[in-house]
Amino acid sequence: RGTAMRLYLAHALSALASAKRCDVFTVPGVGERCGPALFLPAFGKCGTNAIREYTSLHPMIRWPRTPEPWFDPKDVNPLDFVSSENPGVTPQDELVWMVK
């Protein structure tokens, strides 16, 4: 079961990275940055830390430095979120970033 899940994740993440499309945000003083490719909802003891650790091994996937940044579109402006949490992913590179 674990091997099948790893293979599924590897295939899904490779497809995600190879077909990169991103919401582009223009961050003042920095330039264009991509929005996250995936938001992974997290609850206690549901395995999201394991998913983060596993996907961190992929060369095209980046995670923000903050392990679980707070994001609620009612409370946080998306531009502010991308400005503070994007790990340097731009529309011109092959990288994607994810948030949990």
C-alpha cells in the first residue's frame, strides 16, 4: 500500500511540475512570483508532514520556510501571502511550490 502511494505521488508531482502554470503575482521590489501550485489542508495526525518530507525530495518542488503558514483568504491578502511565503518560484523557472 505504501509503495503504491509513493508511486502515485511521484507520478502526480512530476506531472504537476512538468505542466507548470501558475497564478502570477507582481511583488513590489521583487518582481513576478508564482502563487502556490497546491494547498494541502492539514489536521493533526493526518500524514501531511510525511507528504511534505517526501515531496521535498523532488528537485522541482519547493515548500515555504514556514512549515504551516497561516492562510485564510478572508484575513490574508493573497499578494501579501505570496510575498512573504513564496520560496523564490517564478513563472520563468520549472519549479512549483506547495503550502500545507
